[in-house]
Amino acid sequence: MSRLHPHRAFWVIAATVVMVLFASAAPSPLYPVYQQLWGFSSFTLTGVFAIYVVTMLISLLSVGSLSDHIGRRPVLAVALVLLIASMVLFLAADGVGILIAARALQGLATGAAIGTLTATVVDLQPSARLGSAITGAAPTIGLAAGVAIAGVLVQYAPQPRFLVYEITLGIYALLLVALLIVPETSSRIGFTSRRHVLVTLAPQASVPGEIRHLFWGALPAFVATWSMGGLYLSLGSSVIAKVFGIDNHAAAGALLFTFFAAGALTSLALIGRDAATKLAYGYPALAAGAVISLAGVLTSALPFYVAGSLIAGTGFAATFLGALDSISAATPPPQRGQVFSAVFIVSYLAFSLPAVIAGLVVSHVGLQETVVGYVVYVLLVAIVGAVLSRRARRRGGIVSSSVSDPADPASRVLPRDLEEYEGRHAPEIQFK
């Protein structure tokens, strides 16, 4: 079977990243509908959110590095099949039990897919600049589109409980077919023994020693950015409805969209900027945006909230992308699946744990007080990250560019399906 040109395959994988994150955010505008329809409590709603995160983390911890052994395509194919099955469960849901099962299966599939997808984007990138932009923009585009489109469909479309899942299921089916002609980008090194298989699949998270110092330096960036994203997706709808009195699902989705859309546009605008520059802008913007949006919540001033969301969204993208670039540039190709899975384990823990805690305490201390505590926590992490980043820049500890050295053999990928292509077209593209 003929394979897609790697440039086209790159865009297929980028679209898959968008759709995986789209589906993870799409249920958010539907939660109030489910709650009204089936009469479950806010605590149960927090449980629905938590089960997705728990299963996703289990998947990331157990199969995060699997694609480094058996190839990217098999892992992605299984993940897409599981995502399709989760959409079927969402369509069949007639109570909170099946809803929880759907989110659990979606979490398993997302965990299997997200680290492998990021590694495949880097493997296939036509240039390091474009790869960097897509790894930063695609997740935020997916989250933004998920909350915005689902909100519009819930408010105005017929069968709002079903249409978004039917559309997503159809797109997943098309991506699964397209995956059949995407070239493999990772050598299938296999396993040396049954014990090797069991050790690989045992829940664990590790980072190669040679980049561990970079990973620890980037940790506050991942925690601060994804914690801020978790604030918008967990409490955002409640803030919009209760603080600003907006109960239109489409309008609520549009307001949540501003944060993630600003992040996506910033990722594209920062193409070519080095990691240090992104972090130097990102941390202050994230902190300033959080403070301005909090001022909007405390004064019930919607313009402040929107302005703060836009600024925080740009800081989210710049900070996350700067941290990711500093790690990506130093990661050997055979370990990309492992490293990017570790990145997303940290990111999704930061995305979920504070949100779950906020969901549990909001009924006891109040919505505004919970938002204040949440924002203070994000600010403290951002300040720590900014200080560490500045010290690292002074010591030269942050990679100055997201572009790997093409002369370094360790920075090149030569998987079986791409060797012949690269031999014929080496001037056109480098696989890093």
C-alpha cells in the first residue's frame, strides 16, 4: 500500500491531535444538560470529570512509551478505535452510569494517543518551527473548538445530546482510515523478553537522565499553564452563569473559547521564536491575565474577565510551548514517546487535581472564594517558574532554539517507511 507524503501525513496527525482534544472538551457544555435530565449532584459531576482524568493517567503511565517499541501507528489505531467506542457510549447514555463508562473509556484512549501523537508530530515535522507551532497550537485549537462548537450545538441544534458525538465519531472514522496510509515514523525495536513487555507496561513515569534537568526546569510551566486551563473548563461555566448571569450555552462556550483561541493564535504567532523568548513573555502574561480575569470575577465586570482570558490564553501558549521546545530539542528520537507521555502526565495532573479539589470545596466556601484560591495557586507556581527560568537563561540552561542540529545523528529519525523517501528528497525535508 502506498503511503502518504510525509508533509500530508504531518497534517493528518495534527488534525488527529485537534480532534482528540476536541472530544475531551466537548462534554463540558453538556454537563448542565445531563445534570438537569438525570438529577445528579455536583459531587457526582466532579466524579464524572475525575474518572476521565484517572483513566487517562493510568493509560499514560502504562502505554506512554509503547510506541517507542512497536511503532506509532499501532498505538494510534487502537486509540482511535477506543475513541470511536467511547462516542458510541456517549450516544447510548441514558444515565450517569453509562456517562461515566464513556468518559472512562475516552480517558484510556486519550492517554494512549496524546503522547504518541506529539511524538509523531515531531517525527514528521517539515521544519522544527512548524512542528513547534503545531505541538503548541493543536491542543488549544481542539479545546477551543470543543467548548465553542459543543456550546452552539447544545443551544441551537436539534438533538443537542447526540449531534456533537455523531460528528466526532464520523471524523474519527475518517482519521482511522487515513492512518492506514500514514508512514511509520518509529523503528519497531520490539521487546527482548516477556519480562521486558511487563516492565514496559507496568505503570511508571520516567525521563532519560540526560534531559532530566530540563524536565524539572520546565515542570512549573506545565503545572501553571494546565492548571489555568483546568480552571476555565471546570469552573468557567459556573462563573459565566452565576457571576455574569449568562445562561446561553453558545455564549458560555464562546467566552470559554476566548482563552483557548488566544492560545492557539499565539502558538502560530510565535513561530521562529526561541524557547527562552517564549518563556520570558509567557510567564508574565499568564500571571497578568489571571489577575485581570480574577478582577472581573470579583467586580462582576465581564470586559475585565474577557480581557484577562485573552491575555492568560497568550501566556498559556507561550509558556507551555517554550517549556516543550526546551525539552523537545534535547530528546533523542527513540525516547520521544516516553518523554512526551511524561510531559502530559504532569500536565493532566495539573489540569485535573486542582479542578477536582475546586469542585469539592466550591459548595463549602463559595464560587468567588474558590476562584480566588485557584488563581493564587496558579500565580505562585508561575512566579516560581519565572524565577527558575530566568536563572536557567543566565546559566545557559535553556535551549536557545527549538531547532535541532541537523548535523547531529541523534537528532534524525530514519524509520523504515521513511528511509527511502528521505534518501530521494533529503533537500526538501529533515526528520528530527
